[in-house]
Amino acid sequence: MKDIEKIREQFPITKSKVFLNHAAMSPLPKPVAETVRKCVDEFSNLGTTSIEWNNGGKPFFAKLVRAEPQEIALVENTSTGLNIAANVLCYPPGSKIVTTDLEYPSVVYPWLRKSLGVKVHYVKNIDGKILLKDIEKAVDDKTVAVAVSHVEYVNGFRHNLQALSEIAHEHGAYLIVDAIQSAGAMQIDVKRDNVDFLTTACYKWLLSPPGAGYLYVKKELIEEFEPPFVGWASVKQEIFETIDFWDIWSLRLSETASRFEVGSPSFISLIGTTEALKIFLDIGIENVERKILKLTDYLIKTIKNLGLKLQTPEEQQCRSGIVNLKIDRPQEMVEKLSHKGIIVSARAHGLRISPHFYNTEGEIDKLADAIKKG
Ligand SMILES: Cc1ncc(COP(=O)(O)O)c(C=O)c1O
């Protein structure tokens, strides 16, 4: 990536820390922090009248995942998006959801509620990988949806969404994707991969404040579903653009994905997110992905040179921004590293390391050195 020093100037965190924890919560880039600060000042000095929040960045997010802006709803976080998807579907007796044993709780919990009466089938990982043949075996005509994280939070295993949607659709099931560990790090193409629902918050790889997120619902499906929650934001655009007195006698749901929105969004966060999305569209997500994979290649090579064991599958097609290495007492190591200004997480009896495009091989060397010294 050209001009890395110039890019790093936009990330004040680089002056004080080696931050390799983007799979948790990311520090804000300078332009994002400045935009949010300006918005808060305007809010305080002038009220909200002059604040433009441009649809909460929906067109920018749509571009990032190759969707149409009308297919994007604002949500507060990934868990809300997943719950919306879980609650619009119907579950005839004997219904089943297929997921994996590597999932984050929010991907599974919505279907564990007894009232839904759904069986959750967990496809087991083999050496950190979920094999397509095991998903194929698990999905049948009773399956209502396949629900997975595009990139698994523990070890960074990346699913092939196109293959998953083919399997799901062959049985009339939907593909529901949690993209919080891939959006802003890996390329996403909801059309090519024929994804039905995809949702993410933006506070990890998308370098944004918490409280902002998106739910993509495939165009052809939007009007099939009645939202589980409704409010003023769920109705047709022209109603709240022209209204001076609300129609409370009928519910005219929007024909776009905003029917899944309920009320006032966190516009301060969304203003920051819009600025962050511009960074990704400007640099190009394919360049961001390339740089992250180059850094994680280097990280894997470095870890192996130290004689440590990886918990992340190495094949290029299932790699991502997350690398997990097995060590004893990972929490202790996280704290020791943190005292040296190196930030990573402890997950699954190992260290989870997650560099972004502005990190450098030199920072990975610093991490390796600190691990070696213990
Ligand atoms: C895969 C995955 N899904 C969901 C979440 C949490 O999402 P949110 O806070 O946006 O609901 C996390 C957070 O670590 C995660 O790793």
C-alpha cells in the first residue's frame, strides 16, 4: 500500500500503541473523530437543524457490499439485525436452522428461544474449518435458514458464501450472514453470492463509533416480510416527508428495507460511520483486503518461526483479518503485551491478533519480539 506513513497519520493510535485488535473494537481514524466532534458541537450550539446525516450512509454501505441503497436498513448493531432476520421467518413444525460450532452467541441465540420451536443444528468444525460437505449433509427440506458469520470470530475462518447460498437455496432455505468480522476487511458481494440477509455493526473493521449498523435484505424478499417491530421509521418515505399529521389508522410499510427500521437512529454515530465508509471506498476494499492478507501471511510465518501453533486454518480461500495462535494462559499474555502498548485479545485458549490495513510488518515484529520475551 502506497504512502503508508501518510495513511498512518490518519490513525492517532499508531503514535502510542501497536493496535492489533480490530476484531474487538477499533480506534477511530482522525477524519471520523473530527466529523463526530463537529457534529456534537453543532448539535450543542445550533440544535439539529443544520445537521445533514445523508440517509445514515446507506448508499455508501450499499456500494461496499454491492447492494442497492433500498436494500439497506439502519440497525443499532449486528445482534439486532440477526434478530430481525430470525423473527420475520416462519417455522412450521419440525423446522431447523443450520449453523456452526464456531459461532458468536448472537448468531445462534435468536433461534434458541423456546417460543420459536426450532431445532438448531451445529455443524462441527474440523481443525478450525467448517467443511462444505458437512453443511451439505446438515441442510435438508426442513431447514428454514443457514445462519453463519462470514468470518468466524474465534479463529478467522472465512466461509464461501456463494457455496453456502447454493446449498441453502436448493432446499428452499435462506442464507443469513453476520458480517461484523468481514465488513471493512474482506470484499463482500451480496449479489454474486446470492445472500438473503446480511448484517453488521461498524465499530470493528469499519472503524466507526458504536451504535451504527446495517441490515441488507435482498430486494426480492423485502415485501414478503412483515417486520417484527414497527414505528414511524417503518412506513413509506412519502408519508413522513409530507406529513404534518400522521395517519395512525393504517400501517403503510415502506417497500424498501427501511420497513425494518423502527425509530430515531443514532445519527451522531452514523455521521461518523459515513465518514469511515468514505475511507474504504476511497482506498478500495480490494486494496484493504490485499494488505490485510499480506500482513496476516507475514504474521503466520512469524508465528511459525517462533515454533508456536496456529489455531487458524492456513488455506488462502478461508483466511481473513483474524489469526489465532495457541498459547498457555493467553489472558496473562494479553495483559503483559498491553503493558508494552501492544493490544490483542484472548480467545479460545489462544491469542487473537487482528491487524488492519494501516498496520505494518514492523509492528508484527514488535509483537513477536514481546511474545518471545514472554
Ligand atoms: C461474529 C460476531 N457477531 C456479533 C458480534 C457482536 O455484535 P453487536 O455488538 O454488533 O451486536 C461480535 C462481537 O465480537 C462478533 O464477533
